[in-house]
Amino acid sequence: MSSLNPEALLSELSDALAAVKDGDALEVTKARYLGKSGIVTEALKGLVSLPVEERKEAGGKINKIKAQMEAAINDRRDALKQEQLAARLAEEALDVTLPGRGVSRGGLHPVTRSLQRIEKLFASMGFSVAEGPEIETDYFNFTALNTPDDHPARSMHDTFYLKDDQGNVQPDVLLRTHTSPIQARYMQNHVKAHGGKEGMPEIRIIAPGRVYRVDSDATHSPMFHQVEGLWVGEHVTFAGLKGVMIDFLHQFFETDALEVRFRPSFFPFTEPSAEIDVAFGEGPLKGRWLEVAGCGMVHPNVLAEAGIDPERYVGFAFGMGPDRLTMLRYGINDLRLFFEGDIRFLNQFAA
């Protein structure tokens, strides 16, 4: 203790604290005096060598110095915080003469606009909206829809199969590749509620939702939207399907200058099947045939799998991509713009 000069030590600390400019330097200074190997700590350790009668007095003096140092360090810490706050306020000074910021109004995403429009148009034709899970089983996504076991869509190159807790791919659990499983589920539930034979009420639904496929480029995304429709009854015809789709497309694009054609095609779940193309009578796409949907009469195997008597009931189904319809409606060339969240793009659709 005789070598510990309180006045000199406090003066030395004061000079050191005055030179401190940030929190890290402050901690270094504190450790020099009050750390495990600091000057004051070593002095306290040295008390054990003093006689008992001197130890109490010396310890009191050292603890007094320690308390004064801690107070000085805390004062410097508070001063540093104030200095940092003052510097930040000076840097971010508010100019009260600047004009205020306007309150921006958000708007619906263009695909959401299209989905709402599609639902509204089909509701006017008596269709209700059905929903289903995005994580599906192989049965509802493929088997219930008459998809053969060797169909290319079942491969991992086209479909996202999910893994179990051990990281093993589950061949029966996947992200749905279309919203057709909603139709399969709806038909089965409808049969449970009403029976699939005599006296069953008609089924008239659309099934909008997100779907997933292993694909990504300017016109494809691994996640996109689909709307599929289903009408099952005793007197459903292909002519009725054509009437529904032609009426819908004219209303969706808000033009009568629109040609619609049906091309023969193939889908496992419909027979006969067709692709639907449109050609605009005006604008930059005038005269070009553009594919917008697929459709057909529901395959008897699909009806039978759902428990519906295919000898008594018939149905038609259709499927379209709201993303593609939105691209055509607004003249957008790259599908990926819908999902990148670029405010410069989305601002064009603000309300």
C-alpha cells in the first residue's frame, strides 16, 4: 500500500479517461486499473502480507480509491454515450423546413387482382370456390386423376417430393403440381354427402391456388398459380364447356375483339381434351394465337375413382394460369417479375 499513491493514481486515471474516445478503449483502461491483474486489484491481493492491525486500514483506503475510480469510469461511459448521441443527432439533423413525406397507398398484387377477377366472373356463372392443401399425396395429385405410374410428371425432374425427418425422399408426399387434387377431394366429399348415383346435386366449382413444379425461366416459375374448374352433372356437354370458357375470356380481357379456338390435345384426366388459344383483334399481340388454358370432358375413370357413376353423370374440367393471363392482360414479358418484389414494378399497379 505504501507504493500506492492515491492522488497520483487518480490523476493518472483522469488523464487516461480524457484520452478515451470509444467504449472499447474505455474497457481497456478499466482493465488496466480494476481488472484481474489491474493496479488496484494487485494492491488488494497484497493486503495478505500486512499485519492484521494494518490490513483493515489499508484495505479501507484501497477500496475508497477503487470506488472513486469506478465512479470516474462510469462518468466517462455516460459522457461517451452523450457524445455519440450528439454526433448522431448532428449527422441526422432534422430540417423542419423540408416538405413532409406523402402517405403512399398500397395496391393489390397484379396476380391477386386477376384471381379476384376470375373468382368474380365464375361466381356470376354459378361456380363456388373450393380449396385444398398445397402439400398433397401421390394419390390425389396423380392416381385419382387417372395419371399412369410411368407418366413423366411423376418424376423428380418435374415434381417436388418432400423428405421425412431423416432426410429421405417420401414418394407419396409432394407439393401439388396442379389444383386438380382439389377437384378429386371435392368429388369424393360430395359423394359422401350426397351419394354418387341417383339424385346427386351438380358439382360446379373452381379451384384457385399455388402450385409447384421444377421449372424456372422467363415464362416459368417453380411456384405459380392455377385456377381449375369442374362441372359435373347429368346434362353437361362439351358445347357447354365452350360456352363457359368463351364467355369468361371475353369478360376477363374486356374485349369482344377476341378470337377463341379449341385445339385437340391430351390430358390423362379428360377425354376428349383440348387446348384453348386466343387471338387479340387489336394491340401489340394482334393476330397471334396464344395458349391460355386446357380443358376437356372428365375421364370416366376419374369419376368412377371418386365414386360417381360415369354411366349417369358427365362433367367437364378446365385449367388456366392466372399468372399467364395477367401477363397478357397487362403486357408483361417476364413471369419472374411477379415474384421478385421489385417495388418499381409493383408501384405500377398501386391503387
